[in-house]
Amino acid sequence: MIVVMKQEATGAQVADVTARVEQLGCQVHISEGKERTIIGIIGNGRPLDREQFERMDGVERTVPILRPFKLAGRGFHPQDTVVTVNGVQIGGRQLVVMAGPCAVESREQLLATAHVVKEAGAHVLRGGAFKPRTSPYSFQGLGDEGLRILAEAREQTGLTVVTEVIEPQMVSLVATHADILQVGARNMHNYALLHAVGESQRPVLLKRGMMSTVEELLMAAEYILSHGNNRVILCERGIRTFERYTRFTLDISAVPLLKQLSHLPVVVDPSHGTGKWELVEPVSRAAVAAGADGLIVEVHPHPEDALSDGAQSLRPTRFAALMQSLRPVVEAVGRTL
Amino acid sequence: MIVVMKQEATGAQVADVTARVEQLGCQVHISEGKERTIIGIIGNGRPLDREQFERMDGVERTVPILRPFKLAGRGFHPQDTVVTVNGVQIGGRQLVVMAGPCAVESREQLLATAHVVKEAGAHVLRGGAFKPRTSPYSFQGLGDEGLRILAEAREQTGLTVVTEVIEPQMVSLVATHADILQVGARNMHNYALLHAVGESQRPVLLKRGMMSTVEELLMAAEYILSHGNNRVILCERGIRTFERYTRFTLDISAVPLLKQLSHLPVVVDPSHGTGKWELVEPVSRAAVAAGADGLIVEVHPHPEDALSDGAQSLRPTRFAALMQSLRPVVEAVGRTL
Amino acid sequence: MIVVMKQEATGAQVADVTARVEQLGCQVHISEGKERTIIGIIGNGRPLDREQFERMDGVERTVPILRPFKLAGRGFHPQDTVVTVNGVQIGGRQLVVMAGPCAVESREQLLATAHVVKEAGAHVLRGGAFKPRTSPYSFQGLGDEGLRILAEAREQTGLTVVTEVIEPQMVSLVATHADILQVGARNMHNYALLHAVGESQRPVLLKRGMMSTVEELLMAAEYILSHGNNRVILCERGIRTFERYTRFTLDISAVPLLKQLSHLPVVVDPSHGTGKWELVEPVSRAAVAAGADGLIVEVHPHPEDALSDGAQSLRPTRFAALMQSLRPVVEAVGRTL
Amino acid sequence: MIVVMKQEATGAQVADVTARVEQLGCQVHISEGKERTIIGIIGNGRPLDREQFERMDGVERTVPILRPFKLAGRGFHPQDTVVTVNGVQIGGRQLVVMAGPCAVESREQLLATAHVVKEAGAHVLRGGAFKPRTSPYSFQGLGDEGLRILAEAREQTGLTVVTEVIEPQMVSLVATHADILQVGARNMHNYALLHAVGESQRPVLLKRGMMSTVEELLMAAEYILSHGNNRVILCERGIRTFERYTRFTLDISAVPLLKQLSHLPVVVDPSHGTGKWELVEPVSRAAVAAGADGLIVEVHPHPEDALSDGAQSLRPTRFAALMQSLRPVVEAVGRTL
């Protein structure tokens, strides 16, 4: 960390900062410029608290040097992490496609969708049993029954199942029915939940918050990793901007950036990322070309009847067409589908 | 709601939409323009699901007409709600000042702060026992012990106590020690938590998410209100933008906007809203002038030793100066301090 | 357009709105709901002024129905526009690659770059003679001399030349030396400049403002088109968001969205869009996969000596590698390079 | 500036950076940490080019230490600048109120407005003769005739006149009719225009771009100051965010922040900043309480007939009420109206 002193800082103030640094067991390098003094701090391995220094008299600001994440970083773990679950390898050579409805609405709806996405080549079935909805008057999911329907679909199709968990105390229940636990965008900062999934034995699909930085996403992954669960899959799903024609702005650069900063697999959600089914196919191709390890796509047998997110769901025939259209791009980047 | 048909929509597609509207028990008004047909839907009181229509063939988009919140809106409850707790009236004529450290760090720190803020004229003591922190390596709060220290401070000073609750199952524990339950910005979308505080008997200080619109804040309030707790206090605490000199961008317009849209009291957090103690005083004055019913300000006896958010905390002398500087503005808008 | 009346609006207020609509030669459709009256306006072809209605007594808000652009829209011109310049077809089957330094710094630098990008397969040479820079102390470009150097490079290599024009009165000068006029992101809202390039005979590369919506980009194109120049190429180059690891957030969804809304060709700038040369290759592949008609990439023979934007420029060898890596993706989407 | 080397950087790479620093006539301070080497550069007064270093092998990133603005900064000019024009002092003890219509629409409209705002206590008359509009089909202003009408209003009322200039070559024309030249938000990055107004003898009202940082606003002021015009008035007018109930998000913290960083006067535009006339009064009070030196408010005799921005314009009676409501707040912060 670097401490930038104010132009008018006194020698005594510089000495105070120096003393505090040494008290923390760190080394000091002082650079006295024409306009101001800069104090470099060589840490002892533990992250330093910037604010502690920013409040000292004579200090203008501090500048962090090291990235705040460790376990999630490439420095700590240079080779790619491949999350293997139920025979599916996420982060390997194969592009993994997760597909299914936003919410489990009925046994018929889910089983029908499961069969069509399986047939079209999907590897993982998605579907929410517990839905965090902005309005208390919207459909909140089927709950336990939804979990049982997902488990039945898994049995029938052999698909791996991912579903969202929204409360710490539900983790064990959800883990008995699902293969992968999803932490949704609205819960990326729910540390109690991150703690709970970190202690579970299930892989976790961690979605980026709609207003969270790439660094914060990696810090959320760090929470899970630091509680002992190293099977974390990152998911870019669009961030909030001033643009209004799309529901969110999918941050495509985040895909190669995350792959460079971290060893964890990266999946893209083009359905939430755009909010419009017409954009799902081109954006899916873009995600694959940018290096994503997988996609998570909303498919609904009758989008116009969907109880949530219908506008961004693909009909089964369009999902099959998407899989066809992906194949040449997948091969162009040296992967398999 | 209004359904805008595509330019090339067929008569059959218009008929399909019409049929669905009638099936939902709503009335239809069709306007056939030169370029396209517009279908107005007169609802039956229940909110309509836009996505259901957006996915129908021939539909270009839908346009909501009514605000999605009911219980939180002025229409439902025209007169101001005044939340009375422990003798303090929030939303009345008096400007309510909540002050204290970001986190309870020790008995000494909290009691010292409680006494100085009380003396300077604060009405409510703030302090976090459970801290949601971006990094798993940062101080996470004293937990239960922090709650007991807060309760002791209340006993010694008579101050009303507000503290954050971060998990649904903690609500009853926190409610036994604190007067007001705070739902933090990172948890504004944590619906399980909103549900839990909605069933509690304690007033709730609901902070706007750093990524949330004014409408979403009111919808989060709606969750709490719809579970039976009508003592909700809204809090503007800054939103995330591209500006980098401040930690967040405090949305001052949200204060009069919330007062116009809703009957609930509105409090402003200038400490998180700016992230810089130098800006707390002018922004506090602005909040009062804009019509805020209260302020929540971070005060720490030794900000440079603070375990969190030191850079935005006021020293006791500066807090006392803030209270002095607020008084003429409070009077200028016809309130008392 | 739709006018939503306030809940408490009187019959006289509804009548006032109706009278004004009819005065404008438009038709009225009134829908009286339980909670409020909605007035649909069937226009006469000309766009209506929403604000005029929003300020009338009893009006809550207005809702636009039609997109505000005409000439730039698909409705007006269903087939793709192909801009042909100097033998290069932009918007056709071939992916067009524009490459070169951010700024023309010297004859040697530009000619060297021109030859290497030509050899690697680029079709268009980019390079700024006039540079809009945030700081008055930064390099502002070589001016006229830069234009002459660009013209010489065109003669030597046969490459088509695109360069930025920053003032209306410079348009004719720049048009004598360059094949394509670039309107930069900071000038997308400079209407005097849009007017001037609209009256020129040269194709225009119009970059999206870093703060501009897709709709505003299309409206800026509308300015140029409405002044008689129908050879406009749109360019997505990243928008400003809260994310700090990248310089801008490249809006990949804007590519298919613009192709759906408009008939104009769409080019992507992965260099400015990310600000990091390490991200240029994956993001370029993503742009092609999403349907971009071209790329505009910064290449500098010695990025560490570049007078501007060095951090996002590719070395010649890396540019050659990019071209190689693009080829399979270009073919996967059915195009040629 | 500080250069952070990569973890795997070699000694030779560190030596290369060092050599380049010395070549620029700057001093080097090297700090070798456990994980990486940090190189501090003590400049020679001129700003350093970060990108030059960021592209060198072995460099991870650079960190600026000094603010990039000089002439606009408090360090250069510690005492407040007071811009005196036509007897009005902007930046002094008196709060300066600028008022008038968005656009000059007719002689009658402007003269009527001028008289009512004068009577209500405004000091400066605003009104646009040249209007930058998003749509080519919207009213673009009366042009020269508008300027003559403004000059007539000045003669009749004695009010100082501010009007927007949108092209460099118009500066001298506008300067013959107006007292203060306004550079609009869409032109904050129009460097040719900043250059031109920098060479004029008129004070300049410089509006913050809707997506520009505080630092960029100060850099735009730096352009004007560096061309010899030191009478610059900064204007906060709202920035673009994801919030949709208001047209922009007024950044209230920018007011005290600009006053701390710069010696230039700061004015707030609550009309554009909110886009809703209902919010103008509370936000104006907030701006005064936050330390603004002035306000610029849209007033229109018949907002429902306004050719632009009617929704945010005050009627004359509401403007008079605003002036009354401001008075106690102005006095509360020790100023006069």
C-alpha cells in the first residue's frame, strides 16, 4: 500500500504514519518529492486496512497495490480449476450448456423442458424453486415441491441440476435435491449465505451482482473458498447501466478478465444479461468466442405463459436452433459442445 | 398496462392478445393507428404480468401505467407516517439524528461514543454488531457481545438503539436488544430477511441498495409492509455511479421524490453516501434542506483506529460542530432539532 | 403517445388534453379505468412533443410508443445498408478490419504501421491527426501534417483511410485527405459537427458516446442522414459504468440490437472498449460472433512510446496473431476476412 | 506516479523502467517487497504519461499521485475566485440566481419571463438561442434573432444575460450579445469550443457533462483557464445513472467537493438535474445548504406550451415562491439573496 501525504503535511505527521507502519510489522519506504511525501508500505502478507491510514492527520489518500483476493486469484492457483459434478466438467475443454425455465412452475412444465433441452444437447438443467422477486405480489416459486420436481427431472433425464438457494438455513435441503447451488445476483453480497454454501460440499454457481465490480465478484468467491469449498463457478449476467433498450448491460470483457485474474470457471447468462430473447443467440455466440466455459440459458415451453422472465426465455425450437448456431463458434475456439 | 403491437402484427395476433386480456377479467381498449395497433388494458385491481404479454406473437412491448407499489404509496395512505419508538418520533416535525460508530468495536469505544453523541444532541445511537464486509478477511463485528454492549449504552444514556440485522433467524435476537432493526444496503433485495423483519414488531430502517432504483426501494418497503409491519423508515445512502472522487453518489432528489411518492419517513446517510468525512457536514445540511426527516451519521472517538469506515467517520468535536451547523438550516425549513 | 392522467384528474382536465390533441390534428382514444384515465393519441406521422403534455394540469406522465428515429430505422429501410468506399464494402459479407495507431505521431511511425497492418490483412488504416484529449497538457495531434502523412500512407499501401474530424469547419479539409470521416465518442452530441458531416460526400464512422444510449446513437445517425449523407457506419466503443478494472464497459448486446433496429453497418472498437491490450483479442472474437460488420483496432509499433492510448494498443506481431485468431470465428458466422 | 511491477518481473525489466524515468529527468525510488517491486517516480513538475509506462514489459499498472489539474486547483490559487460581471458577483457572499426559459421562443415569451424573474429577485437571465437537441426534428432555437431578443431583455431589465454557445466560430457573435457564455453539458468535451471560449474575454458558465467525472469537469475548466480566461463558473447539472424516476441524478456532493478542490464558483442547475418541476424547489434549497454559489433555474410563462424542457420549468408564480422559500436557507448558511 502507498500513503500519499498532503502537500502541507508536517514532518511529525510523516513520522506518525511511519511509526504506525512499523507497529504493524511492515517496512517503510519514504519518497520525498518536490510537492509532497509518498510513503510506500511493504506488507507482511496480510492485507492492510487503508482506512486506518486515511484518517491520520496529514494523509491525503492511500493507494492499494495488491489485489484483495488470494484464494480466487491466479497467483495462488495458476492452473485452471475444473469443477466436475455428476460427470460434467465445467472449466474444461467442453462448453457446458445449462438450460431450463426461470422458475419451476409445474411438474409438466419442468419435465417437458428437461426432455427438450436434454435432446438439444444441454448438460445441466436449471430451474428455480425459490424465486427472489422484486414484488411481494409476484410468483415466489413452488418451494420444496419445486425441488422434488427438479430431482425427478434429474432422474428421468440424467441431467445435472442447478437451482438457487436464497437462505443460509436452506442450503442443506437444497443440496439434497440439486447438484449445483446457485447464489443469485441479488445475494452476491449476502455473506451469511456465502458462508453457508462455503461449508457445503456442493459446487456453487456464483452470479455477479447487477451493480458489483469484477473485484467484488472475486471477493464473494473468496468468501466461499475461504470456508473450504473450492468448487466455485463464476457467472457474468449483466450489470446495471443507463442503457434502457436492454434490461442489463452484459459485460463481455469480464469473461477474459476473470479468466486472466482467476483460475475459476466462468459462465455467461445471456438471458438475464439482455432481457430479450432476440438477443440471446448472438450474445451466446459472443460469450463462447470471448472464452466462456459455459452458458446458462432460459428455456420455457410456452414463454407467453411463463410466471417469470418470459420475455427473455427461448422456446424449445429456438433453443435447439441456438445449439446448432453455437457449434461452429465452439469449434472455432477449439472447444467441443 | 398498454400493449404496443408490432407494425406487421396481424389481426389474428391482436385478437389473441384481446382474448387473453378478457380471460384475465380485464377490459380492453383498442386503438388502431396508422403505423400500429395499441391495446389498452383496464385492470381489475391486481397488478398484471407484463412478460406474459411481451412474449405473445405480434407484440412489440408493453408499458406499465400504474406504480407497482400499493401499501408504500401516498395513494393508499395520504398522510405522513410517523414512526414512534421509545419516545422518538421519526417523520414528525423534529429532525431525528442517529449517530455512532460503523461497528461496535469494544465496550469502551461504544460507551464513550454514546455519551458524546447524546451530549451533542443525537436521538438515536447507531452501531453494528454484525457487519457485512466485502472481504472475508475484514472485521466482521463482535456479534452477540456487540448487541449486549449496545443494550448497556441504551440503559446508560436513554438513547434509542438502531443496529443491523443480516440474517432472518437473527431477527428475534436483535429485536430483544435493539429498538430499530436496520436492513443494510447489501440486503435490500434479501427477501427472506424482509419477510422476517416484516413479521417482527420492531420499526425497520431500510437502506436503499447501492444499485437499487427508488421504485425498488419502495417495493422492498412493500415486502415489509405486506407482512404486517407498517413502521418502516426509508434511508437514502448513495448509489453507485462512474464518479470516483466519492465512494457513492448521494441521490439528493430521492428525498423529495420519496416524500412525494410515499408516506414513509426518509432518513439520509451522508457518511456512506459520500465516503469522506469532509463532505458529511455540507451534505447533511443539504439533506435537511431537501426535506429529510432524519440523518444517520458515523461518529468514532478515534477514526484513525476504526476497524471499518474510518475515512467517513466524524470525530466527536466535529460531530458537535455538525449539530451546531445544522440548527439554522433545520429552523429555516420549519423543523426543530 | 399515451397520456396517463393523475388519479385525481378532473373531467375538465381530461377535456383540456383532448382538445389539445385534436388541435394538433391527431386522434384521441380515451380509456377510463377504475383508478385513472388513460388517453391514447394516434399521431399524424410527425413525432409528438411529450413535454407539452406532461406540463398540463392533471397529467401524471406520458409514454412514447414509436421510436424517435426514422431514416436510421429498419422500418424505413428494411435491407442492410452496405457502405462502399474505395473498393471496401462495409456491412457486406466481408468482416472489415480497420487498424492503426491512436494518433499519427510521425511519418515513420505511421508508414511503418500502415505496412504491417496491410500485410496482416487489414482493410482500412486508422490514425488521428486531431486528437480530443482530456488534458490541455496532453499531445493534441500533428494536425494538417498528420493528414498529409495519412494520405501518403494511403498512396503507398492502397489502404482506405479513416480519421477523426473534430470541428465543423475542418470537414472539407479532412475530406480531401481521408476516405472516411470519424466522429468521435466525445462529439456524438456535437450537432454542428453532425450537420457538417451530413452535408459532406464522405462516409462517416459515428462512434457511440461513452454516455449515450443506443437510441441516442441512432438519433445522432438520424442527424447525419437527415442532412443528406446516407453512408453512416455505427461504432460501439464501450460505455461508462461503475466497473474499474476496464476503462469502459463494451456493450456487446448493442451489436445485435443495432442490427435489429437499424439498417446501418455496425463496427466495434475493442481497444477503447476495454482499455487493455490483453482483452482486445477475446473481445474482438466476441464482436465478430455477435454479428459486427467490422472492427477498429489500435496498433502501434512501440506501444510503450505511444503519445496516447499506449496501454490499449497492440504490437504488430500481436495484431497479426489477432487476425489469425479471428479467421475461424469469422468463418463460423458465415463471413470472410 | 507509482509503477507497480508484475510479480514475475525481472531485474532487467525494473532497470528498463528506471532508465526511462531518469531519461525523463525524474527521480526514482525503488521499494522491493516480498511479492513485487514498486517504483516511485518523483516528477519534475510536468505531468507524466502513465500509459508510456503501462506498456513496458514487466509493468502491472501505474498509480497517479497528483491531481491532473493545476490552474483550476486550490493549490495554485487558495482564495476563492469571484467572477464579477455587469455588477453581479458570482462566488461572493450573495447567492446568485439565474432564471429564464430553456429556449428563447419569441420576443413576447422572453420579455415577459425576463420581467417576472427580475421582479422575483433573479440576477441573471438565461435563455438559449442555439439549442443542441437530441432529435434533428426538435426545435433548434431562434439563432441570431434569439440573441437580439436576449440583448433587448437585458436593456429593458438590467439583468445580466447568459446564453449557450455551441460552435467555436460563434463565440464572438454570442459575446457581443451576452454577458456570460454557457458551455453546455453535451459540449464539455468539445475542446475546440473550450479553446475558443478560453480566448474570449467573457466569463464562461461550464456545465458538467452528464457522464463526466468531477476531475474531468476540472480538466475542462483547465482548458479554458490555460487559454487565458480565468473567469470560469462551474455548474453541476446532474449525471446519468440507472435511476429512472428522475431525468438525471443531481450529484449534491460535487458542490462541496468542487469547492474543496477548486477556487472557482459553483452553480447548480436543479431543473436539468431532476427533470421534474416538482423537485426543483427542495433540490434548490439543498444546493444552497451544500454551499452552492448560485442556481440556474428554468422558468417559462406557460410550461405546457414550451418548445423544450417544459416538464422541468417553473411557472412564474412557482418561481416567486421558490425565491421566498430559499431566503431562510440562504440566511441559515450566512449568505444573502
